[in-house]
Amino acid sequence: MAKQQTLHCSFCGRSRDEVKILIAGQDGHICENCVEHAEEIIEQELGSSTDTKLSHSSTHKLIVKKPIEIKNFLDEYVIDRTMQRRY
């Protein structure tokens, strides 16, 4: 008979019995403790203060143009079928 493999966290090595949640990935698993630790590292690296989040959102404001404005812009670069037939 094949030996039953015990699942464990690929980061810290804790077994399935030692943790509450063990999330499966393609090539490994991660426990909730390692997820929390990774989240803390990401927050530190990205500097997730509310001031930083607000400044990023205000500098990357999306401006959506009206369909007629988009068409007029594209008409400058694209020849439609009606223009082709005339030539």
C-alpha cells in the first residue's frame, strides 16, 4: 500500500493538524499564519498608510470619454469602409 502523505505548509512546515486552514496551491500549501505574516510584510513594503492610498487614487484618475469623442479620435487614424469605396 502507498504511504499516506501528510499535508504541510510549504513555508513554515506546520502539518495540517497544527493549523486551522491550509490553502492549496499548484505546487504547495500555505497556512493562515504564513498568510498573515505575508500580509504584514506586504503592508510594510508598500507603506499602506491611508495617506499613501489616497494620493495614489487621486493621481490615477480615469477619464472616460463619450462615444462620439472616441469615434472622432479614431476617425483621424482609421479609414472606414465608406471612405475606401470612394477611392
